Amino acid sequence: MSISTNPPLILASTSVYRRELLERLRIPFEVISPKVDEAPLMGESTLDLALRLAHAKANAVASEYPNAWVIGSDQVADLCGAAIGKPGNFERALAQLQLMRGATVTFHTALCLMKGNVQTTLSVPTEVTFRKLSDELLESYLLAEEPYDCAGSAKSEGLGISLLESIKSDDPTALIGLPLIALTGLLRDAGFTIPSTSGK
């Protein structure tokens, strides 16, 4: 059996969730934190914000590592055109969940794969409908899982699934933070072997 050698790969993110997702592909990669201002521009839509930040993160790292393929990703939750960010604490998380109760939120998960002047940027939408739950249940969830670093305050891969009525997406990992179906296609187009015959 021949052993393939994949090109150098960098994940331009410090997100634990994205790192864990990328590890599923069993491709060696480095993690480097991008220095990017994530503030939205005036009048910028949630989709455009996610796409711009994914590209900016990839570009910030790719400019320093021209021989590597760089993955940039960003996720913006959209409720009626307004961005729902990471709450940071219990009070803001509770306010988010109260606002989203019974509503459908679109999570735009943007992805950029870049090397030099070669780049592809796309977004995978996920529509999430939240159950109409009492404040008591929402508070119990927050105290149990403390999802304060997650946009929308609900970890679908954990106890947060109990808050949800439905999830609609072409890529089940997009909601967690990195659309692996889309990424696998981009990496193969870039010359990566997945699964790698090296088994690593």
C-alpha cells in the first residue's frame, strides 16, 4: 500500500470545537490564532459578516505561511436579520434563549480554504428551531452546561439538543462550527487524500 503525504495544513482558529472537528479527518495540522477584528461593518448582513471573517482569518495566517493551506471559519447566528453572538455570561445567555424561544434561527457557518492567491470561500446555512421552554428549564440548562462561548447559547452536540425542536442543514457539523462535508471536498480539490492511506 502506498503512503500519501498531504500538504501542510493550518487551522486559523483557537476554537476547541473546530479543532476537535478537524481531528476527525485524521490529517496532520497546526493551529494558529488569527489576529482579526471581528466587529461587524455598518449595514453588513449576517451572512456577509460570516464570509468576510472566515476569509480574513484565513488570510491573516496564510500571509505568514505561504506554503501551507489555511482553513478560516466563522459562524454568525441570525434571528430576524440580527446577529446573535457569544453570550459570555449567564445573564446574556438567558436573554438570548428567551429571545429565541419558539423562533427559528439561521446559523451561517462560513469556510475559507486559502493558499497564496488560490482561495475558496463559502457558507453552509443551518436552520434551528428552538422549543418553547420555561425560564426555569432554560436556567437549569445554562447552569448545567455553561455554553457561554457558543453563539446562540445552545450546544447541539451536548445538552443543548434538548432545547431544539428541529435542525435543517446539508452538513451536520456546520452547526458545531466547521462544515466537514464542504471542507472535505475543498481539501480533496487542493490535493489532500482523505482518508489518508497513512492512517494518521
